[in-house]
Amino acid sequence: MADSNKVRRAQRAIYKSKIKKLQDAGLLGHVDLRQKANPKAIRAFERYRSFLAGKDTAVKATDRKTARALRKKFGLKGSGKTIVIPKEKGERYSITAKGEITSVRPNPAEPGTKIKKTLGQKYKVRTGNERAYYTLPERKRGLGRIQRRTFANFDELLYYLNAYDINFDDVEEYIEIEEVTRNSKRAKNLDKKIHSERTAAIARKKRRGKKRVAKKKRKPIIGRKK
């Protein structure tokens, strides 16, 4: 009996801590903790599972209108003034006065330096020792989805959009641009990631081609023998 009480108290403590974390972020309103399990809180736990796990971060806009517009623009979750955004280790997000979502995080390849990123930043020519990577986030497209993909340069992004018949104007504002120092560890890791994505895409294309050839070779079934 004592053990079951300990388990119950531990579960209750976890329940309360989750509620407090969501409330502090502005993602959940008042909850009566005297209830065993508030349905509103349970739905919030499911909706913001990644945030509770530390994979997402919450950032607050100056007003609800700005937050609503940014959530709609980038397909993000949130409530009220709060926007929930996926993050990497040590990454911190903020919203500028112009309404842009920016982030800064430590550069693991070069201690003491930082990597800056702006969501929806438009393409511009870069000089110096910086290299830009372009990421197309996962987006809905009809009944299917466009998978998240990173490109080593702007021309590769345009080639991909052209190959899959995607209008650049429809995705321009969603493109994420990340500035990384050339020949750094981060740049090499991104290059490896892009190479693996290309290899996987080529393999999928070959498999689809083999399936189409196999279907053409099949003989039509006219009838069954008695």
C-alpha cells in the first residue's frame, strides 16, 4: 500500500510540474489541481509533447496578432502571445521589432562563436568566411507532405523546387537560412547530411523505376483455368 502511495504521489508531482511549465510559457490557463486529471491539461500535454520533452522552445511575441500571424506563416503551434518552435541544443529564439523570428546558438565546431539564423529570411549574397545553408521545412502539399530538406546552396534549392514542380513564391517565406563558418565541423556535418539525403533520394527513385518496369512486364490476367 505504501509503495502504491509513493507511485501516486510521484505521478501527481509530474502532472503538476507539466502544468506549471505550460502555464509559465503561456500555453495553458487555470487548472484546478484538485481534479484527478483535467481533460484540458491532458490535451495540452499531447499537443505540446515536444515542448515538455525539451525539443521545442516557447517565445512570446509583443501581441496576440503578431503571434497569430507568425504561427500561421510558419505552421507553428502555440497559444495567445506564445509561439512554440523546434530548437537545437543551446539555441535561443527571439522576435525582433520587425516581427522576424531569429535564433542564436553556440557553434560546437568553434567555441566562443555563435550560429545565427532567421526564419523566413530572404536570399542575399554573402561575403567573407560564411557559408549559407538553406532548409525547406516540412510542409503540407495537397494530401501529402514535403519532407524537411537542407541544401548546400541556393541553386540546389531552386533545382529541387523545379524538379518537384513547387512554386518558389509559395515557399519563399518559409525557407530557413543558417550561416555557418566555412570548413567548420558544423559545415562538414551539414554536407554529410545533404549527401546522405541525396543518396537516399536516388535509391528511392531507382526502386520506383524498378516497380514501374515490373508492372509493365506483368501479363494481364484474362481468366482463371477451371
